[in-house]
Amino acid sequence: MNRIAIPRHEWDERLNQLLSSFDLFAPVENDFSCDYVKLDAETIPEITYNKPKPVTPLKTFFLPVKENVTAGSNGNNPVVIIGAPNCDVMALAFLDQIYLDNEYDDPAYGARRDRTTIISFDCLSIQEHCHCTTYSIEPVGNKHSDISLALVDDQVILSLFTKKGETFLEQMGVVVANTPEETVLRTLQNKQKEVKELLSKQNNSIPGYEETGQLVEASGDEIWKKYASDCVSCGACSAICPSCSCFLLIDRPGFEKIRQLDTCQYPGFERVAGGEDALGPLSERFRNRYMCKYVWKPQKYELKACTGCGRCIESCIGQINKNELFMELSN
């Protein structure tokens, strides 16, 4: 891993020069939240660095809520996404296992991945429902992003992981680039350590990923009926999840096919001809999502289907906290 330091003003200037040839996205705070915006000269200085986490999950750049998959074009400009938290990067790596499968790859997804460079942020603070380390996922960048970034003492510290990341910096034409000073690196390492300790302390009662799968699989019906009683089947938990990707494929006149986001929490998700529905009862739909994430997906894929971002808890209209459910199962 190569690591370089660039002064913040130099970084901003170079991003500004790329606006005509790249589509650049980064998180910017507003009065209500922090979310990705398409950068322009005015928003580059407003980028929010090293804070978890944008409202929009990273998957939305690669799996739009609705798209015509027979239309053909995925855009022309290369895309650079700056500021993805590692929970989202790891969720995208999980989706790669599905959509870039050697035998059944998705060309639209693959084309977007090919033309996108991902610059992740190290999280140097935490939010109430962040619990990535509970599932052995670090709140700092790794090889599943092209570059990871941390802003420390007005220095942009870049860790390079892939050839695509190196190519982007070459295209960026960085003028001032040095090895980070020891004091800056020490400050960064101390902040990273502090974040991990805060996460560990905050989530010390939540069972780990494998244990959660065992608890969910062995559970009885009553606990699911209890928590499902507050569920309104809005599907927000699945829609906002960075690794959920169920969809409908809708045929339209003219041989068009529309791929549209779907979720197992919607009534009728598994309804078939004749009206039969294996997930008719609400409590069974509710439990199905956790069986999928913690039991069935681990049987097929190497990476984790939940990365501990906490968005499903934050978006739930019924204020259902899955971690409270899992802690109750573990007692």
C-alpha cells in the first residue's frame, strides 16, 4: 500500500480542474443530513470529510431504483465517488459477488463499476447506530476501494490500493505529493484507534455476525411476531440497505425491460399465480430478511451481507431496532 500526503488547497484545486472530464460525487452536509452531491466549483470546498455516513448507500450509483436495462447507455464520463464509508464499500464488494459472477454477470452493473473510481473515507467519528466492527469490518479503507482518504491537519492523506486509484491520481496531475509526516500519521492512527474503541464500547452487547445467524435460525415465532407488530411494510430497511438488491423486471411495449427496486418487506413479494404467497404473514416476511442476511447469504457468499451501517434502524418508521432484537435473542 502506497501512502501520500497532499495539502488540502492543492487537492481542491485539482478536483476543480477535473470537473469538465469527470463526474465527481462527494458528501456535503445540509440543514437536515449529509449526502452525496455532484460536485461543482462551489461545492468542492464544502465536502464533508471522514464523517459517517451519507444518507444514500453506495449501491445506488450502480443499481438505480429504476432503470431501463435495454436502453444501452450508462453515460460517457468516468465517475469518481469520494467519501464512501467502508461499510458501504464492503457492501458493494458483496454485491460484486452477485452481479459480477463469471457465469451470470450483469453488464449494466459491470459497466458502471468499470468506469467508477471509489475513494473511501476513514471514519474518524461514529454515529449512534454504527456497528461495523461488531461484524469484523474496519471503519477505515481497504483494498475493496481504489483509494482511501483521511483529512488530518489540513493534509489529505491518500492510501492507494489499486491500479485504477493510481491512474486517477496520474490523471489528476497532483503537483505537491509527499510521504505523510510521522506526526500526521500518528495523529491519524490515534484517531482510528479511538473510533474502534468507541464502536466496541457502544456495541459490546450485540452478537457477532456468525452468532446472529445461529440465533436467527434457531429462533421461535413469538419474537418475530413481537417485533413485526410495529412494522408497516414500507420496505425502507431494505431499500436503504447497502447490500439488499432484490428487483422486479417489468416488460414494457417495444421489448423494453424495466428493472425496479423491490424488497421482501412488501406485501406480495413472493405472491405467485393463483394467489399463493409463501411470505403472506407479516411476521414471516419480517423474519425472512434476517434469514436472508445472516443465514442464507453466508451459505453462498464469502463476504458479509450486513456491514453494520445502521441505516435500517435509522430509516424504520416503526422504530424497530434490529440490534435490540438480536440482543434479546442472545439473552
